[in-house]
Amino acid sequence: MLTASGALVKADIMRACVDLRNVDMAKVPTARIDKLLSSLGYGSRNDIARMARAGAITLDGVKLRDVTKRIPVTPDLPACMAVDGAPLDPLAGMVVLLHKPLGMTCSHKEDGALVYDILPARWRQRNPAMSTIGRLDKQTSGLLLLTDDGDLLHRIISPKRHVKKTYHVTLARPLNGDEAAIFAAGDLILAGEDKPLAPALLDVMSETEARLTVTEGRYHQVRRMFAATGNHVEKLHREALGGLSLPDDLAPGQWKLLGADDISMIFQG
């Protein structure tokens, strides 16, 4: 699996490239090299042409000079193609799991530190564009997904899917003792709203710490839920989305690409 370092095992690269050479062109989609690389954020088509003339684009180790050539676009392509000596970036449909640090905003346009700043700069130029799957506010850390797959994004955030979101909450004051029953009842109405929240599960960890699992994504929902019980959230950290948990070895500010098995876990649990 690719990580922030972009490292690949040499043997895996060779196997993937052999597979690509044996692809039946009639059975897979193809794309012009310049159009493909431009869509991945490497620059304009003219930029791609200049890179090719300089010998910076290779396929199976062979320099590509004609960027108008069509090539098969298979999952193996990033292992076979290189730009400036580095493996090709992931193709469209990628999903990134980021350990969001505190103080960063899930936005493309706001001032200050943005979660997109952590990722390779050219990914901001990808088409389709990268977007966060839901948001974590500036003072919330933890599991955040980003993708250029609009269909997947909407599947995950759709209220019909009831994808669970689990948070570790640290409170300013001791719990009253009745919060679990209040949240589970399914009749709590937040200030300024008229529709009750769906039932949520509270697992008390200590007098001032708890794990809360919700299936909705209303504005500042977790903070407002505890405010409704007379408490204040001091720290908020998302641990899991569905059956997908934040890896223990992924430090704040680090990210990794998810495979199909990882993505399927989102809809489990």
C-alpha cells in the first residue's frame, strides 16, 4: 500500500508492469498521456509535453516522447509509469485517510492552515477535485477521509446509510450520569432545531471522558449534545468511521491511501 512516502516494493512494480504489458486494450479504458497527467495535477497539456521532451515521463522504463499517444488506464499504471523518476500519482477514485491535527481547517479557501496543505501540492489541481468526506472542525482531531470519488463521498455521508462516527470526548466537568440514557432515547432536540437526534451510544470511560457514537453529521453535533446536558467539550477526537478505525501508528499530520478492503470497512460495524 502507498503511504505518504510513496514507497513501492521493486518486485511488486515489476509484476504490475508485466501485467500492464499484457493488457487487452479492447477491454480497458484508454487515455491520452497528456490528458491523463493533466487530470492528475501535473500541469497543463503544454507542461506535460515539455516534460516528455525532457525525458521526464516513462512507462515500463521507456521514455515517452509522444504525449498524444493513448495508453490503457489500469489499476497497475501507477506502478509502471513514472514522472520525474517518481511513481505516477494514484488514479481517479483514490481515498486518503488522514490523521487530522488540531488547528487545521477542512476547506479549500479559508485562511490559515488547511488539511489539503498536508497532501502533495499538485493534488489541488486534480480533476475531479479532492474533497473531504464530511468535516472536522478546527479544534477536532482524528480520522478524516478525502477523495475525488463523488459517488463514494455521497454514499458515506448519506443519511440513509447511517454510517457510524465514533469520537473520544474529553469534558470540562464530570458527567451527570444520565447522558447515556438521554442520548440513546432518540428524542433529544438541539437548540435551534425542531427535529430530534437519532439515538446515539455513549460509553463512559471516566468522570470526564467518554466515547460517543453517532449516525448523523449535524453542525457541531457532538459539542452541542454535551452542551444540552450542561457540559462543555474540551477535546474531541474522531476514532472511527463505520468499521474503519484510525491506525495507532498513524501520527497527526500523516496520511495513507486506502484500498478496496479498507473502504468496504466504512460500511461495516
